[in-house]
Amino acid sequence: MSHPVIKQWHKIIETRNPAPLNDLLADNVVFYSPVVHTPQKGKALARMYLMGAAHVLLAGPFTYTKEVVGENVAILEFVTKIDGIQINGVDMISWNDEGLITEFKVMLRPLKAINLVHQKMGEMLKRVQQGKVVVPA
């Protein structure tokens, strides 16, 4: 049985609608990217990186294949394929007692996939910074 936080996350992924992220992320959320060395702290940065990752990873046939849910943590395994490269990854999500995500960590494999996602995330974030892609508030 899935937790309400994870149900909300699945709905965001299924609908490709990032607007509910604002109500799902804690102000002090920390996002750990597989392609950025430093943790991204705060709602605005986490939202930007999550939306960038979603834009990149959901471009292929994205599917969650396994889900392990605890009291305040979930591990969601996914697969997708981008530019002919099979990507396997894990989202590790933690939330507080108020049901707000406090930590979101993404792990990817294999190395080819990490390199591809790094390249595409870099391109995506550059377009966001140039104002060519608007990240909803």
C-alpha cells in the first residue's frame, strides 16, 4: 500500500503536471542529483532540478518497476530509454510528518546513462537559465 506522498508523486509523473510540486516539497528540501556534485537545497532549486530531470527522463518510455515504502521513506525503481540507451534508476524519497518531501535522491546506471542524462540535464538547465523554458512557480 502506497503512502499519500508517493501517490501524489505518481500523479505528477503520470499527468506530467509539475504544478503540485509546490505543495509537495518542504521549504528546506534537499535534492541529490546523480550528475551534480553538491546537494541542491531549498524548494526552488529542488523543483527546478526535479522538473529538469522529469523533462529528460520522461522523454522515453518511463515506468516505475518496483516500490518499497516505509513510514517516511520510499524507494522507487524505474526504467526508461533515451536515444537508444536503457536507463535504470532509483528515486529515494523522504518526507516529514506533515507529508512534505524533505529529501529526494536520484541514482542512475549504467555509466552511459549517467553521461547522457548529464548532457541532457545541462542543456535543459541552460535553457531554463536563458528563459527559453519556464519553470512554474
